Amino acid sequence: MKVLVTGHKGFIGTVMVPMLLEEGFDVTGLDTDLYRFCTYGDDPLEIPTINKDVRNVERADLEGFDAIVHLAALSNDPLGNINPDLTYDINYKASVRIAEMAREVGVKRFLFASSCSMYGKAGQDVLDETAEFNPVTPYAKSKVYVERDVSQLATDDFSPVFLRNATAYGVSPRIRFDLVINNLVAWAHTTGKILLKSDGTPWRPLVHIEDITQAVVCALRAEQSVIHNLAVNVGSNNENYQMRDLAQFVKKTVPDCDVEYAEDAGPDPRSYRVNFDKIHRVFPEFKTRWTAEKGVQECFDFYLKYGLSKDDYEGVRYKRIAHILDLIESGKLDNNLVWQI
């Protein structure tokens, strides 16, 4: 099966591509490589690549593929808050346009990296795929809009799949330090403090990026009738945690660290628990291999191996927003995040 992975040089994509190749898929990437200066550890695996911004994709770029795995997006909420219009253009409009063109050129499957963040502020309810959406950020809203519009494109020959990933974590050549487990371990390792920016009570469902890839493999291999216009939460029922639980995992793993709360710590409106029964019914072979506690250990070992320092973590190279702003300031990117070099 010929598979196009958009955003293949990002946090998830650089881990997903080698796994898809190991599973026997013929993989091509499409990426503008926004974080080309942000590699941490080993370089990403090189594969055949279409070097393009998703806003500039043309029909010819999509011809000949059996499936598209659409990861490309402005991937964190604070970046989306800087300019919500960019999130709207890249995450929403470009995604729908790619799906439309994919259908026109005969691509059979369109796997969209959606998000459980669409459920937003949910209180104590445990949410399945029928729950109402209550997105609280531009990023989460963009996922809602894409699912709404792309689901309407489904035909006998074009099957959208919406993989609503839990909050991701794990190590990657394009590491993200803003994700909760990656973040807490980095703070603890470099400062001796486990810094909670909320009061510790908000709930989050968590999933390792390798388990996200396992879900993608299942969706690529399943019969078309199984995945047609499917929306499914990706994660495990056992992996819903409160922030204070994660802090304790870090405290147990990283020597000589203490839990601290930010001065403005309070309840976070993004609090939700998610039910993952459906993915196990639809894909009986899907098994999550990771737990949050194992992920904490993986991050800690990774930071030790490559000598993570506070300067690395706090500097402009690895902080997504600061890095983008630095590229704009230096003239490498324009204000629309288009490369000028």
C-alpha cells in the first residue's frame, strides 16, 4: 500500500514513518519542515519527500497513493492563540482541501489525526465518541471543523477516518517539551522541580506516539467497510490521569525533585476523561504498549542520554512558540509561516 504521510517530519511523524516502513508500507512524506532546526538526538529518517506547505498542495502531489495519513498541523494551543487565523487556514481549510483533492484523484482512505481535545471542558463525565464537542482553543476547534466537513465527503470510493488521539507523549527526534509528560520530566530533570501549572485536579487521557501509530496501522489494514467514515478515540481506559498523578510518577522516577505549583495555578478548563472501548471493538488487534509511568521513564532516560539542560529546554531552539517567533524575527519565516530562505 502506498501511503502519504503529511507532517512526517514533526513530533509524531518522525516516529511513525519508521514504524510504517517496518510494517511493510510504501511511505512518502509531505512537509514544509517548520522545525528543521529543532532536531534533538538522532536525525529523522530520510524518505522520499514532497517539500511543500500543506496550503500549497496540488492534486498531482496526491496522485497514486492508496491512503493519506494527515498529521500536518500547527500542533499546540499556544501557537494557535498567537494567530488563530493561521490555525484556521492550516489546520482546517488546508486539511479539508487536501481531503477534497484526495477524493478527486482516487485516494481510498484519508486518516485524519484528530484529537480528544475537541471534548474540551467536560467535568467528571467519561466521554465516548458520541459526546458533545466543547472545544476551548483554536486548535481543538479546527479539529471539530475538519471532522464536520470531511465526513461529508465520504463516498463508496473514499473513506475518511478520524483518529481522536488522546494527549500524546514520548520521545522523538522532533521532541515537544510542551506536552504534559515530556514537560514535567524535563522540568524535574533540569530544575529539580515538578511544576504544575494547574491545581493538579484536571483530567487528561494520555497516549504514546507509538500507540498512535499502532492505531494508524490498524486503520490502514482494516477492511474498507470497517473504517468508512469512522471516528474513534485512540488510547486506553486505564490511561486517564489527573495531573497530580503524573507528578507523582515523575517524583518516583527523577531523583531529588519536588512538586511545586505555579503562582497562578488553578483549575484548568480543559479537563476531560475519555472512554476507549470503541477502538478495541473496531480493531481487536489494537493493543496499547505504553503507560504514562513507562513514558516518564522513557523521557527521563532520553534526557539523560542526550544531556538535556535548562538552556536547551528554555531556549528558542526547542520551545515551539519562541522558535517560530525567532524565525520570523530573523527573516527566515514571514508572518504567514512561509519560508523565506
